[in-house]
Amino acid sequence: MPLYKTNAVVLGSRRFGDTSKIISAYTAEFGKVHLLAKGALTPKSKFLSALETFSESELVFYHKTTTELHLLSQAALLKSHLRLADKVEIFPFAAAACEITDEWIKGEEQNPAYYQLLVSFLNRLEMATPVQAPLFFWLFVYYGASILGFRPNLEACFRCGKKEDKKSYLFHPEKGGLVCAEDARESERYLKVSADLKNLAQSLAHSDFEAASHLESLPSDASGQAKLVKELSEFLKDFLLVQGVWKELPGSLGLGQKN
Ligand SMILES: [Zn+2]
């Protein structure tokens, strides 16, 4: 049984027997894994904070080939992200990101870009104001989906390639692209996209989470930001549901409810 060592973010855990727990973790080198942490619930456990949800830790585990539940050997805390659990305004967004990761990532497949995104997001969210938190979350969703192959293309008409300069655009959620007025068909359902959202999406496509979360491509006033974040969230929800990336929206944000 090989012994593996990797950095990981703890996505969640559940009790196992009286003194143990099973954790779900997104690792830098092995994708998502489930680990049995024997004795983790005893007061003297050496694991304690390293296995709390949102913690970034270095984990050492025995990798079993016969089952998907591996055996944790050691855990050392790198970063606790304790503030995420304490702040009611930002906790739901951290929980939703972990829930999404647990749903999106099915197996033990390495994806360094996704790992980096998750860690960057939790670090930025920990420092976020309540106004910034939803924005960071939807940027996380945008980049997470993009890394997994679902990037909406708001550059040009997907049928003819024409780039237009207008006040609003039509977006085809199944095709994942814009369509120009001449190529729009009555039988198809489109989302309406404002010029602001199109510009934002274009700048996001040429950036990464770390850079984008420094807000330079956003309106400077809070109400302008809130409006754009609302539009971005509605757009991503619709696009990702149609693409089948989500079966349903994360429960921890109450995103399933229409607002
Ligand atoms: Zn066209």
C-alpha cells in the first residue's frame, strides 16, 4: 500500500463510529479523496484543527487500491481559514465553494489549476468584506467551470464570428456563445447579456481569479458592483445548469430559490 503526501483543502467530514471521522479533501496531487481519520474525534487527537472544514493541510495517507476510502496517517495544518467559519456573511460562500468542488470533482485526478483556484479563493474570501464575498464567490464559479472546460464565450457570434458593439447581446446557453441579430432563431432560447457583463466576461477570460478579484474590471461604486454581480450570477446559474455542470444549485447558499 503506497504512502502519499500532498497538500489539501478539507471540504467536509462526517462521523465514523465513536471516535473516528471520514473526511473529503481536495488534494493538490490526487484530486478529491476520502480519508478515514482514526481517532480524530478523541480529545487527544493530533489531527484536530488540520481536519476542520476549510483547513489547508499537508496530509499523509495510505492509498488503497481496493476501495475509495484511504487511511490517513498524518495531518499537519498549513492554514486554518478560521475566519471563514466565524463570519456569518462569508461562511455560506466558503461552504458553497466546498460543496461545489465536492460535486464537480468526481475522482482522484490531479488538477493543479483547480487546486490553486480553491486555495486563492479561500484566502481572498477570508479577507473579504460582506459586499465583496458574493463577487469573489461568482468569480470562483466562473474560473472553476472554465478550468473544467465550461467557459462561456462572449467574444463573438458563435455562428458567423462577427464581433459587435451594442448595448445588449443574446447568449445561447447550450452553445455557450453569443449570437448576432442576423443569426438569432426564433426556435432558440437566449439569455440577454448587458454590455457591462460582456465586457466583464471578456476581461475575466484574459485574466485569472487572483488578478480578477482585485476588482479592476468592475464598477467602483457598490451599487454598480452589486448590479453586475447579480447579472453575472444569474448568467452563470443558467449557463451551468443548461450545460449540466450543476444538477441543482448549492444548497448552502439557498441558490436553488429564484430571487
Ligand atoms: Zn452571427
